[in-house]
Amino acid sequence: MSISRFGFIVTLLVYLGLLFAEYLRPGFVSNAMNAHVLWVVIVGFGVYDLVVDSRLIEEKRSRVSTLGSIIAGVLLALIVWHLGAIFGDMRLFFALAVGILPMVLLRK
């Protein structure tokens, strides 16, 4: 596993853990920090893993797999954009992050 993929997964798990802690005790995380700032790091690791590390790895993905992950990412991003009005200004970042997720996670 590459360092960028490891960083992506760890940051995503930390973010989900903080959201769960905030759900269990409202104000527990939000009084100390804005957990949504982690999306900048998550998207950064995801883009780096997609762009830079994919060039370094010699494995070739089939065109069907690549096309499928792009279509899934676009559909998920559109769904999050449509339903994400409650996130306010962070809606764009959530949609971008969700759009990148299938391409990062479905990579062979």
C-alpha cells in the first residue's frame, strides 16, 4: 500500500470517528475544531494517489473499470450535491470528495 493511500484511509477514518463522536455527544468535537477541514487533506491524498501514484505503478487498469469508476464518481457527486444543501458552503467539497472516492477505492 502506498503512503498516499494509507494517508487517505487514515484521514478518512479519523474524520468518520470525529463525526461519530460528535453524533454521540453534540458539541464534543465542534467546540474544539471544525472536523470538516479534514476534507482538504482527504481530497489532497485522493488526488495525489490518483494522479501521481497511478503513474508510478505499472499495473494497467482496463478501460471498462476506469470508465465505471468515473461514472460512479460522477453519479455519487451529483447525488451528494443534490442532497447536500444542509452542508452549506462545504457542499462543493463533499461532492468533490465523494466524486473522487470511487476512482481511488476501486483502483486495482
